Amino acid sequence: MSSRTVLLVSFLCLAPLGTRQSQETSMPEHVISRILDRGLLDGHDTKVVGGIGDAAAVIGTKVVGGRSLSPAQIDLVLIVLNMVLNMAFADVTPGPEKQPRTTLFVLRQLELSTNDAQLRARIAQTRKYVGEEFSKSTKPLPQI
């Protein structure tokens, strides 16, 4: 076999592996799972999960399941929710993904699962932010 043939065969065998990995790491569920399970967060994550709104809370509940969360994991959940919420409310167009029903439920469950006063204060602050930003997003735009 010529070296070109070997190179082509190698490329064809390895190309699907690279494509699958980049697609998996670009899916919101994989990104949120990696953040919550490993504590790893990078700049690309904001692009992947930034605009999904309340769906981030749904994905978060799927990822953590029924397990007990450590204070560090609760903090990571808050980081993910804040990252997503900051981008979800940047656009004032109302829609179902803007209604933070699951986010508020998750925040309540997080509050019930910790006795750490600082963590509870951050959860309360996030809940307040959610309420304020959702309220802003549902106000009609002024007529010009």
C-alpha cells in the first residue's frame, strides 16, 4: 500500500471519532453534565447553553437525578443557572423558555437541601434575580 492510501484510510477511520466528540461536547446536556459532574467550565459552554432558558434547569434535574448534592455541586448548579439566565433574559421576547418554572422549583429544592447560610443566601439572590428579570421580560415594549 502506498503512504497516501494508508494516510487516507487512517483519516477515514479517525474522522468520525473527532466529529462525534465535538458534537457530544456541543450538546447542552453533555455540557451541563460535565460542569456538574466534573466541575469543569470553559468559555464555549456559555455559547452552548446560554440561550436555552428554563430548559437548563430541566437538564440539570436529569443530570443530578435523585442524588444528594454537596455544597460544591449546589454551587455549580447555581453557576449553570446564572450563566443560562443571564443570556436567557438578555432578549426581551417572551416565550415558554422564558418562564422560569423549573428554575424556581430547582432553586427551592437546592435551598431545602443545604443548611449552609452563605449558599442559601446565594440561592435566594438567584431566585430574586429570576423573578426580577422574568418580570422585565413580560412587560410590553413601549410604543414609539
